[in-house]
Amino acid sequence: MQTILIVDDSAAFRLQARAVLEADGLTVVGEAVDGSSGLEAVRRIKPDLVLLDIGLPDMDGFQVAQALADDGSQSAVVLTSSRDASEYGPRLTQGRTLGFVRKDELSGAAIQGLLPAG
């Protein structure tokens, strides 16, 4: 079973994402509103996966993903944004992230499709 931490500054998106993911059988174990609280929550909760908004108020999602990698976190990271992937270019494929899902395309299937087989 996949446990998920949602890191996004929009309360409305966190609520929507939780509802969508839980309806698709995934378990949301926590939420954070910015990069700093997201890093702390990952250290405390140790989720299987972090759904990480790129546009956070204190640091961007790329910086958070790098900090998680530097910390040796075993949590997988999926980046999300309301903007198109093409706007981020090669930054989406650098670092230790599983991939990217647009916010309006978020589903359990989209997340599961990014996970390694096994």
C-alpha cells in the first residue's frame, strides 16, 4: 500500500487531492503547506510517496526534492503543478523524482503509473 504526503500551499487543492487519491484506494497520511513543513513532515511520517507542488511559497518543489535526496529520504517524489510540464523543461527529469502530474490530471492511476513495477 502506498502512503502519501501532500505538500501544497493551496488548502483547496490538498482537500481535492486527498479526496481523489483516497477514492482511488491510496492512503494520505499527512499534509504540509510549504517546503519547510513538508521536509519536517517527511522526516516525521516517512511516507512512501510525496506529492510535491512545484510552486511553494518558501522554496520551490525542486529545492524540496533535492533536500529530501540530500537527507537520504527513501520517500519517492512526484511533482505537481497547474502549469504544463513543458514550462519546466529539463528540470522535471533532473534529481530523484518519479515524474510529474498536472494538478487537473491527478488520480490514483496517474500516481500508480509512475511507480516502479514490483
